[in-house]
Amino acid sequence: MRRTAALVVAGAALVAALPAAAQTPFPTTPPRPGPVAPVTPPSPVVRKLANGLTVMYVRRTEVPAVNATLVVRGAGNTDDPADLPGLASFTASMLDEGAAGRSALQLADALETLGARLSASSAWDATQVNLYALRNNFPQALRLMADIVAGPDFPEREVGRLREERLVALSRSRDEAGAIANNAFPALVYGPQHPYGRFATTEATRRLDRARVQGFHGGRYRPENSTLILVGDVDPTAMQPVVQSAFGGWRAPGPTSRAPAAALAAPTIARSVVYLVDKPGAAQSEIRIGHPGVARNSPDYYALQVLNTIVGGSFTSRLNTNLREVKGWSYGARSGYQMRQAAGPFTAQAAVVTAKTDSAVVEFMRELGRIRAEAVSAEELDKAKRYLALGFPQTVETNPQVSGQLAGLVTYGIEPSFLSTYVQRIMAVTADDVRRVANQYVRPGNAVIVVVGDRSQVEAGLRAVNVAPVEIRDVTEFTK
């Protein structure tokens, strides 16, 4: 006790000895953001192989390394067979499990020896394979990448192992309210006939086998649908023969077919409905509110970015400030447009304390209505635009970041000039633009409202606030 008291006295004496300026209270006024500068990333040089593979080169010599991203369009989750959701993702995860006669361990050893990293994953409209290697080792690493993409072996043993891992993950997710909500919301927005409304099930996962994976790969992984993006210490003239050597022999063995565009048409939601998915004993309620949004190529892309930043796309957004900072009902609330080949969902969401489920839904709907009805202030508009514009440069700092940005543009047929004009086009968004797109693309009166929580605790409150009719859904609909 005496020692503690002595330390307190000594600390007070040190503080008293500090200059007056050092004893001022902690600042409460945030610093003003700096000026917005344009971003001018290098323009890619484009080449093409005889087999149809497009190659994009972006030369950045600051680091003696190269990042390669292969974008395979038409091999994404949207392309899953209707009766086999999860096949695209499973195929991507199998690529590096054995190729060109090498086992998964042999491939991993070869990459490690070169100091290279490789990964593969599927998104909604494409599969991506990413490679990072030092410049001197890049030709050898690229040949391994080509083997993995063009000549995967899909060993039966590895297919079985990964299938069992997925079945275990699905089993675990059945007890997670967030995972249930993530299945229920798109299923109720789009319905089971639409690719965006399907989710992986135990029954479908059990039917993932080598033959189906081979068939998907043979029909979907095609050089003419693919783009190889090389960013780093690469000279296009010197590197093109290396790419030709690695990928020039790639040929797709089977025919391809894609779902017609009509199959991706967004459904119309006639009126808002609250779908209460009963999760007895749930510690909190998971809320998802939304409807079909827009495709990635929407001309309103920039205005929607600013709109969403204000509503729920940043920590200081209206939704997060309301539900987290003011009310204290949630650790975080957010919103977003998932822009895909077709109109992906607009979603506003949060996990909230059970006792405030009904009140939280009311606040969500109030904020979604307010962005439509009230003009955004000049201060809030400027803050949102600067948030986006000043944050953009850090998304194109590294070679993998530049490669990733270009991959997203390639997937949706958007010109690389997007990167150099993004900042100025964000800063050109007006309050009238925000209000216009809010009234066009935020529709709280035509929304699916999903609540996954303890029915015995939340149903009465949800019916009492009368936001929309309440329908009860069984949890087993979304945990198959």
C-alpha cells in the first residue's frame, strides 16, 4: 500500500512538472481531412495468346516481385447447377490438391522452394487464382500455376477429404444465427429458382464427387473466357514468351453453356414482410433487411457508393451511429450493395440484443426511409465523399491490390480507366444524386425483413410495432 501511494504521489509530481501545453485535455475535435488528390495507377499493356487467353501487364519495378491473378469468367457461384450449389467453390478449392502428376504436398513443396504463394477461390461471377513470387523465380512459379489451372488431377482421396470438411462446416453453421440469416435472406429475396437464392446444403455437398468437379472444370475453365493479370517487375516483351510457354497449351476439353440472362432477372417484391426464423435460446437476434439492388455496371455506381457510405458503409454511418453509438443495441450495423453480373442484393444488417429486436427493426426502417425523404446536408455529403476518395489510394498501393482491383474490373467488363477516374467521379456526386438514387434503389416498403432469433422473446414485439406482416419460418428451411 505504501509503495502504491508513493507511486501515485510521484506520478502527480511528474504531471505537475510538465509544461502547461502538455497538461491540456485530450482533444475532442477531429482533424479536418486533407485535400483529395487524383490517383493515377499505370495503364496495363494488353496482349493475347493464340488460345484466346488475354494477358494484362502492369509494370511496377519498386519491388522485385510479381503478382499474377488469373480471372476465369463463367466459373463462379452463379454458374453452379441448380441442383448442386457449391460446385464452383468446391472446384476452385480442389485446384491445388494435385496437378500434372504432383500431389498436393509436392505442389506445396515446389511453391515453398520458390518462395511463392498460391491460392484459388470462387466468387459469384468468376474464379480467381492468385500467385505471388519473386521476379527471378516467377517463370517457374507461373508454370506451376498453369499446371494447377489447366491440368488439375482432382485426386479421389482429396475430393473425399474436402467434402467431409465442408459437411462438418455445414453442421456447425446450423447453430449459428448469423449463418442461418445469411442463407435465409437471399433465399427469401430471390427464391430457389434464382442462382442468387440458393445455398449449399448437406444433400448437395454429399453429391460433390470427382466426376462432377471434372465436368465443371472442363466446361467452365476456358482460356478464351480468362484473363491473366501480371503486376510487378515485368516487361511485357520479355515476359510474353514465358506466359506462352506456361499457358499456350491450355485448351478446354468440353463444351460450355451459361444460363440465359433472363434466369438472372431480379424478382419483384410486392410488399414488405417480416420473416421470423425461430432460433430458441438465441443470445441475440440477427436482422437482414433488403431487396434486389443493382448490377455492377450500373451508371449510378458512384452515387450509390456515396449513398451507402452515409447509410451504412462506414463506422460513422447513420445505421452504426444509431444502433451502436446512440442506442447501444448492437456491436455494429451496416449496409451494402452486392453488385454482380445482375442485380445482387442491397442488405442492411446487424446482430442486436434480443430485448430490442422490434425497436431495432423500427430504427432500420426509419433510417432507410429518412435517406429517401430528407436531403443530405452539405457536411454529411462532403464527409462521405472524402471518406471514399481519401481511402481509395490505399487500395492500389501494393501489387496484389492493383491486381485485385483489375480482376474485379475484368470480371464485369469495365475499363481499367475506372481506377484513374474514380476519385474525381466520387467527388462529383451531388446531394441531388444521392436523393435520386435513394428513391430509386432503397425501397423499405418493398423489402424482405429477416429476423433470426428466439420467437418466444421477439414475436409479440415485432407484431406490435406493425412494421410489416409477420410470417414464421422454420429454421430447417435454411439449414438443410
